Amino acid sequence: MTTEEHRGIRSYKEDRERYAGFYALSQQSENPEIRVAGRLAKFVSEARDTILTAHEEGRPFVNNNYCTAPEITEAMDIPWLMLYEAPFMAVSVEGLSDQIDETGAMGLGTDLCTAIRSSIYYVEKDLVPVPSAVIGFIFPCDGMPMLHQVIKHSKTWGHIPMFCPDPPYFNDDRSIDYFANELKKMTAFLEKETGAKLDMDRLREVVEESDRQYLLWQEYNELRRAVPCPHGYGLGGPMCFAVSQMFKVGHKDGTEWFQNLVDLTEEKVEKGIGAVEKEKIRLFWFDIMPSGFIFEFMPWLEEEFGAVVVMDMFGNHPYTTIDTSDEQEIWRGLAKRGLFDTPMVRQAMGPAEGFVDDLVRIVKDYQIDVVVWPGHMGHKETQGTFGIMREACRELGVPFMDIRMDIFDRRYTTPDQIKDKFARFFAGIGVG
Amino acid sequence: MSEPASRDVDDAPPGQSFDLHIAEVARLVEELGAAGRPTRVWHARGEADALLEKLPMRVGPGAHSGLILRKDVFAELGSPDAGSCPLLLWTRRSELIEDGRITLVGPGLQESEGASLPFGQVVMVGGEALDKGDQSALELKQFVANQIEGYMIRRAPGRLWSRVGREIAGKGFDFEALGAALIAIFKGELPKIRTMQVLFVTSGREDVERLGEIAEEASLIGAELAKEAWRAKGFDPAACSVSHDCGSCSEQQDCDDIREVVLLRRQAKRAAQSAKKAKRAEG
């Protein structure tokens, strides 16, 4: 075992304790919503513990991704981590800007998506435990294959066997069949590299539990249609994603978390209680939330303007349940979910028409007042679809606000610049 | 309803009209009726305002919050377990559509308290002035977000999954009212529509799936029309952004390969559709 590997394990141990601490603190709150949100910290801590336990016991663990059927690794009982989560989790620790600067010192171009740069940084600096096998995630953008090229050249990760399911471009039936077959190949790879076997009955159970989570997520999302919206940026959307696709995929305690969330929210909606005292503007944040400075920026939006993020890219729910009566349909369902439904992939890969429909439905269903187009610097495809989305908003008669920012790096477009832009925009459309 | 002479009408490009699908839907209704499925027909003719006066619920923007809580549900339509199929067909030959006709194949709402019914909804509209630019707007209008009191459309791409509230059901809300509301909304918002009829199928998952086969075929035309509409607005994702001659372009080989693949895929898709259709005709 190398020193660098120790660093990754040490980092996970610190995470485990830190998130357990967040959880304990949250459970002291009298506010049930804080307690529900806090359970996510417990899930993260448990996920870290699963990897650490596997490491200590000398059992294999792998890298998998939210969009390459994590249900399969769960059903095979293989502990898994997601390298790509690193930059998102890093926002909860200090020194994010320093990490980003160091990626520059490593020679990575500043025009490369910060999430990918940071993931590379985590590999090169050995900040993530080294898995026994890697399921690659080479879509939806050009940057993702680059991350995997770096992995193959890494001193500590380079020797790890890797399988990258090949994603077809189009979103039709033939593509689903193709990707379903890729997932079968992926399973064979996992069986070979870890010795675990996939039991289809167990996969069926995981998928059905996962479906229960998705149905509850849909129920919850529909509650966000209420005026005023019961929750803003602080609870819901991205958390639902994290529970169902990262930390509690097909787990009963994830389902219970969703059930609690729905119960609490129904109560709030019935009482007509909103996220803010006086909701004035309902926003659709058409990208990842500004992770790097979310706690500085979002409360300002809510307090200053009564502007509530009612829906966002990760909170969007286009998911359908999977037909578990037939084995092939299970594979196809998982393929569809990973390839067409999961966030970022849904928006960035394939023809833009599908997501125009999402945009239009979201604006109508959630009574959106303003569509915010953050234009994260790494999401190059947003430059290509920008005009189509703006046109769709014009037709709907809903204002469309273009920012252009780095959701991680506060120095790219600073929070103050963004605040200024919002203030002028809201004044311009007569709601500020 | 008169039979269309051919798939293509007026100046619509080949394969870009739904006339044959409209006829297929009519045939399916006849077949289901002949197979003993209970069928009811109502008529809701006249101006949108007049139609709305007779309804037990409010209709129009903001008539509903867009939300019905679980405990307030009278019935669910088109859940993933039960099966669902939304279908929107339009034609310039308005005489193909019997104006105001609302057809229900299967059980009605009032006798379905607590049920989760399969749900097929076909909206067919006719109007000489309709054109491909209306495709997206028409398709979207099927999903009335907050315009019918006590009726909520759930978010599920590719399907129509809805809830009927207990309170509105108590006031007599049924498929006749839903059909009339849809007619009023469509005609009120798109004056180009001259004739319109609505079909609901609740008789079983298999029946809804048969409707799904027609919808699948129609969706190819719908997608093509939507693409054309975007092109007409100046957004062509397939357009070349390199402004020099193809002959001297380093990307030419890639472009040619992509075109070839797209062509092959289209041919394969059409062949699969034809095979499916032939199989159905044999069966």
C-alpha cells in the first residue's frame, strides 16, 4: 500500500466523521426539515464507512456512476464510490479555490470544466481511495473521456481495470437496446474483476425499491408546484438526486427518507407555508446549483427578492418506473434511466428537442416566472442550445436570464457580479 | 368520418400528415366496440365560451393549482402500472374530424372511485390553416397544466398520467366534461382549429397499448415536423457552421459518415415500422 493510498483512505475517514457530526447536529434541531436534510449527511457517512470497511477487510470496491446503473453494483453487493462526486462534496470543505488553483499548476487548462479538473486533481493527489475496478463515465461531454484518459495514465489508478459503457447519441429504442447490452457487458466485467455474481432476483428487488423512491420523488416534486413553493434551494431537488442515485440506491432507508420528505411537505402545502415568508418570483435554475457559493448566494435571492428556486436541473424528475416482470425490460429500463433521464446526461447528450419539452412543461407546471440560464463554463453544450431555449422562453412569454458562470469557482463570475446582474434583471422586468 | 384518399394532403411533404393515423384511430374504436368494449359518445359543439358554461368545473388559466394531494384523489388515470398513451393528431382536412365528438371506450369516471385506470387520450383537430409550425404548441396543449379545476396532470414524459380530485368528482366531473374542457381550451387558444374530437380509452392496458402503436408511428412524423419548425425559426442543429467549401474542409469525411449513418438509421426505422404494420394487418 502506498502513502498516496493512505491519503485517500484518510480523507474518507475524515469525511465519515465530519458527516456523522453534521448529522448529529441536525438531529438536535426542532425543525423536522433540518432533521430530514441532516439524514443525507448520515447517508454520506455510511457510504464512506462502506468503502472503508471493504478496504479494511480487503474486499473489492469499485468506482461507479449515477448514470451507469448503480442499481447493478447495489444488487451485486459491491461497495462503490463515485469519483465524480468529489468536486461537489468538496464545496463543504475549505480551500476549494486553492484546489482549483492547483489544477492550473498541474497544467490543466482553465477552460476545462472545473468539475472534471477537480476530479483529475483528486486522482492525482490520491484524495479518493483507489478502487479495484472502474466503471467509466465517458458521456455526456468531451471532458469526461479526458478524465478517464488521465486515470489510465495515473501512477496509482493506471493499473486498475476499467470498463466504459459506450453511450449511443440518439434517444430512441435502438439506443436503449444497445446501451442495455453495454450494461450486460459491464456486469460481466464486474463479475470478473470482483468475483461477485449478479442475481437477477436481487436486481429486481433493488430496482423495485428504487422505483418506489422515484415515485415518491415525483410526488414530492409535484408538491413543489404549490404556490408558495414549500421549499427553496435548501431542501429537495439535488438531495433527492443524491439519495436515489448516489447514497441509497434501491435501499429501504432511502425510500423512508423520501416518505418523510413527502409527508412533511404535504403538511406544509396544506397549511400554505412557503420556503420564504413572501414568495414573489418563482425561478427555474436551468443547470447545477452554484455549489461553490450556494450558501452565500441563494439566501440572498430569497431574502432580497422573495425569489425561490422552484426547480433545477438535478431536481427535475423525468424518470419512469421500470417493468420488472421481464428480465430484458429491467436491462432496458436501467439503460433508459442512465442514458436519457439522469441529470446533465439528459440535457447535454442527444438532440436538444427533448429538453425543450422539459423546459416548457416545467415552466407551465411550476408556474415559473423567470428561467435562469447559469451557463456553467464547463457545460459547453449550453452554448449550442442557448438560442433554442431562449426562443422557447420567448414563445412562452417567460423572461430568460443568462449568467455565464463557474458553479464551483466564485472568481469566474463573482457572487457580487451575479447579484448585480439579478438585481438589474429583476428591475428590468418589473419584479425587483 | 370520411376516409382519407392518401397519407399526404395538400402541400404537406410526403409522410408528413396524420390523416392515415386519424383513420387508424377510427378503425381501432370500431374494433374495440365490436369486441364488446363499452363505448359511449357525447357531443360538445359550439363556441368555447358556450361549452364552458355547461361544465361542472372552472376551466381556463389558473382554474386549478395544478396540485391534488394523495388523500384528495378520486381516481388516477394512466399510471405506469395501468398504462397510458397520449396522442395528438391534426389535419388540414377538417372534414376528417367530426366536430365536438367525445368518445369513451371503457369505464367512466363516476363508476371508478379509488381506481387506477389505464388511460389513452387522443386529441384530433382539423383546420385548413393549421401548419407544421403548430405541431409543438398542439402537442403541448394536451398537458393542460393548471387549466381544469380538480384535474391534475402529473409529470411523466411520454405518458399522460393524471389525477381527478374527490371534490370535483362529487360535482359530476366525468370524461364528457374532460373532453368538453379540452375542446374549449384548444379552440379557445388556437382559433385555427375548425373541428375537434377527443377519444378516451380506459378499457384495458392492451387497448391502450394498441393506441400506443399508432402513437409510435405518428411520433416519427411529429418529431420531423418539430425539427422543421425549429429550422424555420433559424435553429438548425445539423447546419454546418464552417463557412467554406466542403471540398476543402477537413471535416468532410466525418460529415459524410454521419450523413450515411443517419440515412441508414432512418431506413431501418421505416422498415421496422412497415414490418410492424404488416404484422398487425396479418394478425
